[in-house]
Amino acid sequence: MSFRFTRAIVRPPSSNFADGLTSAALGTPDFALALEQHAQYCDALERVGLELERLPEDPAHPDATFVEDTAILSVRCNVLTRPGASSRAGEVKAIRAALASLDIKPTTIESPGTLDGGDICEAGEHFFIGISQRTNWEGAAQLAAFLTKAGYTSSCIDIRAIPGILHLKSGIASLGDERIVAIDSLAGHLARRNHELVRVPPGEEYAANCVRVNDHVLMAAGFPGMQHTLEQLCYDLIVLDMSEFQKMDGGLSCLSLRF
Ligand code: CIR
């Protein structure tokens, strides 16, 4: 099942983290607080049973803490991405080495394809692939071919006209059990599939990017409506302060590669 994991790759923010890409007008992140929030995030992953592979910070790539964008890791298909932002292309090298040391042999997205892991939502045996400013149709087609070969299905959702989201998973999350969290503007794109939709309360869109890990759901602090919804669904919640990563367009999921 797509939410059962034993390990995760993480990488702390570097001191020039604020030089990364962002479209959020939320101010400059506080580096010390970002480090503290990252440490709490790592503690949470360990609490839910994951063994962490901790990579060193990478000042050459201020967005390198957002490791999720560099790979798609699933039970039958592992793929290194080709990030859509040129400043992030060099992040993949360290992930390739980390995966090799774990004996994981991924295939790769090749030019002219681009693809960010934040655009890929694994929902059981089906993968939703976001077409975004970062993931193009060529990258999506290459990933879809790898997934088909591995016995998965996939479909694309074009998010380029949807305001306020960088990646597909900025607006949806799979909770497992055929249940998908979605912001209102993406709910219609998922309606044809056989999933129960959990709607994100208007104004709490950032909270859509929650993460099911084993028996828990990790969610961002500060979203009482979404927290109530998930509590009503009887999930064991771990609520984490993500304010400094939100300032850099980052959500909960992008801080780890879980497998
Ligand atoms: C970027 O713009 O690439 C980073 N500042 C944020 C990436 C967030 N990644 C994600 O949500 N998967």
C-alpha cells in the first residue's frame, strides 16, 4: 500500500535556504526556526517508524531540502526526476548516490522531459501526474511509460490554470484506503475516479499537503478546519509547524522521500 514506509531520505535546509525559489509573499524565512521545524519533522518521521537517511545540507542548491522533487519511489517503480527549475537540476546527483548506496536502481527522466516529484501523487495502484510550470507533457509521458511497465495506471491533471499551487500535491494528498484530500479547485479533476474525496475547507488550502505515513497523518499546524476533518475520520494526527517552509512554497510532503 502506498502509505506503508520503512525509510525516508531527508536533508536539512542550508544557511542560504532563503535564496531558493518562491512565489509566496510571506516574508523571508528564519533559518534557525527552519532548522528547528525540520528537526521536529524528522523526529515525527522517526516516531512513526521510519529509519532516516540524512543527507548533508547543500548550499549550492538552496532548495535542496525539498528532496521529494528529485525522485519517485514506489514499490515497483523508482525514477530520478529532471526538475523543471534549472537551479534545481543539480540536486538529483546526491539523491542518485543516496539511492545507489541503498541498492535502489532508478530509471531517469530524460530531456526534453521535466518532472518534479511534487507533481506526482501515488494513490494505491494509480498515479496522478500534474502538468505544471515544472512538469511538462514529455516528462509526464516518460513517467507514465515507466509506471505502465511496472503495472500501475496513471492519469494527468493540468494544474497550470489553477491559481495558488506550485505542484499537484500542493492541492491533493492520498490518505490511502481510496481516500484523497483535495482543494476545491482540484476536486472536479478527481471526481471521475473511484476515490472518496476529503474536501479542504476554503482558506486552508495549504493544509491539503498532508502525508499519510503508516498509521499516522502528518499535517501542517494552523488549520483547525482541516484538523477537525481529519480527526473526524479517526486519523492519528501529528501536527507540525511548517511556517518557514511555506514561505519558500514548500509543503510537508516535499521535505522527505519516503519508501
Ligand atoms: C521550489 O520552488 O522549487 C521550492 N522553493 C519549493 C518546492 C516545494 N516542493 C514541493 O512542494 N514538492
